[in-house]
Amino acid sequence: MNTTSAAADLAKRAPFVGPSEDDGYARARVTGTLPEWLRGTLVRTAPMFGASLPWEPAHFFDAVALVFGIDVGGPEMTLRWARLESEVARAARGGRVASAHFKTPNGRGFLQRLFNPIPRATDNTNVNVVRMGSDLVALTESPHQWALDRATLRASKRLTYHDDLGRSGIMLAHPVVGSDGVTNIVYSLGKQAVIKLYTHDADSRTRKLLGAWKTSNLPYMHSFGLTERTGIVIAHPFTVKPLTMLWSDAGFIDHFRWQPERGTRLVLIDRAGGPAQTPREYETEAFFVFHVAHAFETAEATVVDLVGYDDVRIIESASTRALLQRPPELRAKLRRLSIDRRTGHVRNELLSDTEFEFPQADTERAQGRPVGTIFGTAVGLEQGVLTGDIVAIDPRTGAARRFHEAPWIFGEPVFVGKPDRTRDGEGVLLAVGSHEHASALFILDADTLDVLARAEFRTPLPLGLHGTFLPS
């Protein structure tokens, strides 16, 4: 079975079925009662396999981006969606995309690779969408970010940064957006990889360098930890020597090698230390991580909570061929890494036996303290049936609550805090459910996981990755 037929087949199966039109609008059938204070729009991205395109991706992370928004509140709830018109999406209609992708070969011939050893980076921003000042921005792991039109959700312009951090540097898809601006990591490749922590005001497109770390073995990075004092690079032992990527037509991730005997390095960059500082490195056992849940400081330690895997099998399991044989298993365990700043010792403890992914927490209310609840979703097979449940874990006790509603498969739950809340975790979860012929938005009480309201659409939406809520 070739990759194209596999991707086309996946496009017909839940939870990967998407709208048949490139853009559109639908009204919901709403049941239940919404909180009076909940008004705004949930905006999300999703990779979407499309049988209509002659080019098809070899991995879930390479599928062409779909952006959708659900308007919450008022007399009715509505859904809007748009296929993101990136350079990759336009080229895909011709059947050949000569860009670097997560796993799909970049489609360049021998002479193209000979004279241009570094392929053009993807602009298929299918991983996340965040608000940066007046811009609504779709992101992936790339130098390219697309600003979206808020009314249509179509790509309107590429963001351009006016600084000396490098236009070709790869920015992570999980910036930390707070009241003090936007903080993220960008890295550049050469004989060594240079990993830079930067910040900028939400409406500014001039990045300020906070610190940098140089390494001969670049770790794969999807997110990072951030406290009020420290940026935390999680250098697990899934790495690549940058020069081995030159002249290659292989997918980006296929250059990386898993070497658990090397252990994991935690690299701390002082946010106030200045570009000339030397980052501090600490070692712990090997694990693989996509997502950080929360980071904070205590009097003695820098602490990061994350969901970690024992190895990197999750990457291959999300390839197109693998997904056709078996649904995804998005299940990792919540770990807490506490770095004692005096002794250098790293305490690596398992906080819960419950497996899940896409962690969310009320970090705004926590204000640098430990959070009381971490939310997420557990996707995988249960007695041969694919399920995707919302979970809520108390990191203090490891106790977990679960919301299950067959046949819906849920992606990342987005926490929305009650405006006048007096404790962290008081609010709702917005959870989008995918089904073969429909989709639905569930509004759950974050304390109990009870359903307050649901909005069902006759338009299917594929399993999404990340998004944000824009209050009215």
C-alpha cells in the first residue's frame, strides 16, 4: 500500500474526517445552559488528510492545516473553518511539495539538493494558534508564522520579525503568551545548533535575546518550560548532528536518533542574565517529551511538570501508514522534575499513573505557584475501541477524574477561567469532539467535568492539536 492511498483512506476514517469544502460555515444544535460570563471564540488548528489533493503527507504532523473557530455565547453557536492557504497547500494541488516537512520527504531532485543543500522550511502552520497583540497567529516548528483574518480565519500575511535573531531560525510552536509579552525559543543550524530564548511585546515584532545555548547535538524540541526567572530547555536524548541534514531529501525527524544511554539534560537560561550568560546544565534519566504542563520556582528548586514517554515510539505511531493499521495512542505520564539549585540534583518523580496528553492548567491564576489541577485528553484503544476521554489530574495526590462520551474523540481541552475566580482551576473546559459524520463542542465544568452545554454540528472536524479562546 503506498502512502497516497493510505492518506486518502485515513481521510475517510474518524477521527481524521474533515469538511468536504475548503471553507464554510455551520450552525449548531445547542443543548444545556452556558455560563453567562462565557462569551468569545474558540480557535483551533488541525492537520487534515485530504483525498482531493494529489500530494499526501507521510505523517499526521504534515497534513495540510485546517483552522476552525466556534463562536460561544449569544442566542446561537456557529462554526467557521478554512483550509490554510500556505505555500505548501498551494503546491500540494500540483502533487509535489519541495519543502522540508516533519517526516514527509521534501520532494527535491538530486540537482536541487546539490545546489541548495538546505530545503525551504514548511509554512504549513498546523500545530497551534495564539493571540499576539492584535494578530491571531497560526504556528508550527518553522521560521514561518501566518497571521489569520479573524472574520474568515484565512491566512492574511506572514509575520516578519525586525531583529538580528535570523529569519531562517526555527521557532517553536508553543510560545508562552502572558501579560508581559511573548516568550519563545528559536534555533539555528550550523556546525553547532544555537538555541536562543527570546521575548517581545505582544504587538511588537522585534525580538529581544535573553540567552543562548550551543550544542553539537540538537534535541528535538516542541515546547519548553518558563518561570518568572528561568527558561528551561528539555534536551532529551532524541538528537541530531545538524550537518548530517545537509543535501538530504528525508523528513526532518528521520535525521534524529534515540540514544537513551545519554540521559536527559535540563538547560536553564536566566531570563535576566543577558546574552553573554552561560546556561546551567543538569542531568536526569532519559525520557521523551512533547508538552510541558507548567513550571514554577520554589525557594530551593526550579520545577517543571510535563508529560513524558519512555521512548520515541509515539512519533512513528503517528505516521500515515501506522495510523491506517492502528489508531493513535496519545498517552504519557505526568512527571515533575525538581532541580535543586544548590546541589544540582534533579528529582524526577511520577505524579500520576493516569496516561494522557495535551496538558492544560490555569497558569494565569497560579502566578508562579504549583497548580491544583492539570487537564488533558487520553486517546487510545480500550478493549479494541478507540476512545478519547477528557481527564483532570490532581498533581498533589495523583488522583484523576475522567469524562467519557462515546463515540466522541476529544482533542486538547482548552481551559477558560471564570473572570472573578478566587482559586486556580475555577472555570470551564472547551473540548471539541470528533466523529465520522459530525463534530461537537462540549462545555464542561472544570471542577466536576459535568456537561454544562454542548453544541453539535453536522460538519465533521478532524482531531485537532492546539488552540486558544478569544474572549469577546
